[in-house]
Amino acid sequence: MVSSARVLDAAQSFILSADRLRGLFLIPEITDSLLNVASIVTLRDKLGPNRPIFMGLIGCTGTGKSTLFNSLAEADISVTGWRAHNTSGPVGLAHHTFFQALNIVEERIGRLLLTAFERKTYSTVDTPPTNGKPNGITLVSTEKSAFYQLLLFDLPDINTTVSREEKLVALQLQPWLDAVIFLVDDETIYHRDYEYPAQLANEYQQHRLCVLNHRGRDRVELHHPDMQNTKTFFGVDTIYLLPLLIGKDRFDQELAFLQFKTALTRLLQPAPDAPLFKQLGELARSLVKENQRRSQVFGQMKRTVASLTDDFLAKDTTIPIENILPDDVIQVLRHLGLKRFAVSNAYQFLRRIVNTGSIKQSFQLSFGDKREQLLSHVLRPDVDKLCKEIRNRLARCAEKIAAATRQIDGYKSIQEIAPAIRIFPKKETDESLENAVSVIVNEFEKRCKELISSDTLAGSVKNDPLVSVFLAVALVADTFTLPGFGSWLLVPSAFNYLPLGKFEQQKRRFQRQIQDLIRQRLAEIGLELEEICKNTVLDESDSLMNALKTCSEYR
């Protein structure tokens, strides 16, 4: 069995990593309960064996909780009266040395005491009677020696129907208590709302007293069988009967009250930590189990994403150059073929005039002096069209991935808890794609310009005499070839021209770069999933996971 010391170390790890643990969304309500229990045991441990005893007054509306609280405090701290939810939030009273010790501990570790509540601290002398606040806790410091070992809480009604949150406040604070004083009167002694607080007191092995606040309506027989059943219900040996107050707001030297104060000293001992350790173990086991389930789901998702990405890339073809060039350039490629010296050029020139009606542009592209500049211009791919084509391909793959991952068993439960998974995979909308494409396009255009300006027929014949033979063959063969990139294999130009052999190399290089960009973007889908997994699943080697496993082994 895991030792208490190791559980305490694990609990402190939870406190120090509270934000990270909450950020994992590992069943938030269980995580909050785990951190709450961890705060209790850590605070008890750090305050040491001489820590104050946490004691709370629990009861229904009008049972006299605030009256008894003020009587024990010997000061009017809580507002009293027979009105529902007079005490809206917890009010605590402790010796000033407790707050000094608490500050030292919390400066070293962080907020520990009742972290779910806003906290305000006052001294007894400057504190007017307060109702408290449901989302806050009012702590009052006193110099009275009777509170040197005691932190006493006046808690909201447990049967309040006007504000349900107030009822939950008392139940939320009860696990912090070492001792509980149940207050009842002749109307609420059998109220069902005591069942859960009594159950909690038994579960946490809290020390208990039961006080019957007598309103003076009927005679109370403490030895009646019903009173015996009440003692059994609350787990107490005695029911203390407080007299009716007449003409004053607090008990003073009444014999019954003094007897109760004497009995109260028996409660000034800490409750055992074992029930809290056991609860930590149960909560930790739930989170470990949830983490393992998520790990399996994310593992299946990763395999699915990798498989679909590989399959998509295997079937993906290069983007046709026609899909990414401007529309007028496509017309040039189809009807002119970018050929300068060819018998069929005259035919293509006339054909372009008929199809486009642009005599000047056709003449310049076919025979003009600035043909080199025009070719450089028309060979620039359209960045917008290229980005649109890439996004379309990425979107098709992303849709398949999204559809496949949604079919994985357990995906829906993770989607409900982990918000980031709801938009996985993200759509390609960022400007970084345009920037990356622009770099590739600029590089492609630069290389094409270099080819156009440096390659001539004279240079080709000088470097390789066989070119003249191929030129003769090309003059005949060109008549039978289709216009476009294909004819560049056979037909060189007598002037500056763009030879297909070298252009094809640059085109393939350009298309490979685009494919690499698509591959990189698809890989980012896997990285995106990995990041979501990292933020919602604990790795087995993680120190926080080791702390959870340590607590889970406590039985």
C-alpha cells in the first residue's frame, strides 16, 4: 500500500500544477474535486500537528446557527434573525496566529484555503455584522485565546429554497471540517436535508455534536425514542438543548450553554486524513482511467490521420501547369505553343488572331522584338489560383480525415470535453500559405527568365553540332506536332527561346516544390492532432501522471 507521505507529495504536485491539470479537461468536475481534496490534505500537512481544528455549524433555516456562532465568538459577527438565508456565505472566526501561519504556507505553495471562494479577512473590532457572500468567504481574526486551536464557521442554510447556491456552499465546505455541530429545532429535527451532511460527516469521520435550539413552544423530552433515533441518525451520544433566549441576542452564562461549551472541547482534535486519502485515490483512479481511454482514442486518430495522409499523397498527382497560369497564358499555350521558328507558326498565328481577336498581342508573342519579356511575363503562375488549388486539395484530404475521425469510438466524448478537437482539422486560411507559394513562384519565374535570356540556337549548335541535324528533322516533324509544351522537344528557336528540355526540368522542380508544400501542410494536420493530444492527455512518463498513479494506488 502507498504510504501517506507519498500521497501527500502527490497532493502537493496537484496543487503546484493545478492550472495544467485543469487545462487537460480530464472530467472537470472530478478534477475540481481532486484539487479541492488535495488542498485540504496539503494545508493540514503544512500547518502541522498543532493546526487549528476546523469546525462548522450546519443546520436549516432559523435553527440558531448565527446566534450560537456569535455566542461562542462573544461578538456580533454574523447577522441573526428568523429569516431564510440570513447567512448567504460562510463566515469564519480564528485566532490571529492562524492567519500568520496560513500566509507563510500560501506564500510558499500558493492559495490553499477554500480556493473556490473569494476571501476577505477582517479583525473583530472593525467587522460589522455580516451576511457573507455565496461566492466568497469572510474570515475574521480574533485575539481571544479560546480560538487559539479553533477555526469556527457559520455556514448558510442547508434547506434554502430561495437560492440553491447557498445550500450547496455548506456542502462544498463540509469536507474541510474536522468537526460538525448539527443544529436542529422542533420543526426541522427530521428534515431530509440533514441526510447528506450527516452522510458526509460519517464518510469523513468528522467529530459531531447535535444541538436542539428550543423555541419555548413545547416541552422537549430528550429521552423520547424519537430523540434516540435522532442521536443514531447524527452519530452522537447526546443532544444538547439550548434554552430560549429572551431579551438578548446571544447566550451568555446559561447553564445549558456552558455545558455545551465544555462538551465542545472534546471536538478540538483533528479528523483523520485516511478518508481524504481514500477519496483522493478514487478520484485519481477515475482520471487515470479517463486518461488511458483518451490515449487509446488519440492513438487510433493518429493512425487514421497518418493512413489517410499517406493514401492521399500516394494518389495525388502534380498540379497541371494550366491550372495555375493566367487565363490569357493558357490561350497562348493552346494556340501559339510559344514556338518561334516553325513552319506551323504562321498557322498558329492566324488561328490565335481568329480565336482571340488580338492581332497586336499575337504578333508580339510570335514575331515581336520583346518576345523574351512577354514570355517571362506570361510564364508567371497565378499565386491566387495556385493557392486556391492547394487549398482545395488540402480541404479534400481534411474532409476525409474529419469524417474518418468522427467515426472512431470515443471521439464524441472527447469532443464534448476537449474544445480544441471540435475544429480539427483546421481549415487552411492563414497567410503563411500565400507567402510560401510566392517564394516558390518567384524562384520559378527567376529560373525561367535565366533560361530565356541565355539559351540561343547558335549556342546550342556550337555546344552540340548534332543540334543542326535535329533542327532539320524538327522543321519537318513540327508540321505534325500539336502546339504546346510537347513541341518544344523538337523545335528550337532561331532567336531567344525557352527550350522544353530545360523548361521541363524547372517545371517539374516547381511542381515538386508545390507537392512538398502540400505534404508539409498535411503533416501539420498530424502535428495539430499531436498538440491537441499533448494538451488533453498525460504521457505515461509525465510527473503529473506519476502523481495520479501514486494516489490511485491508495486503497
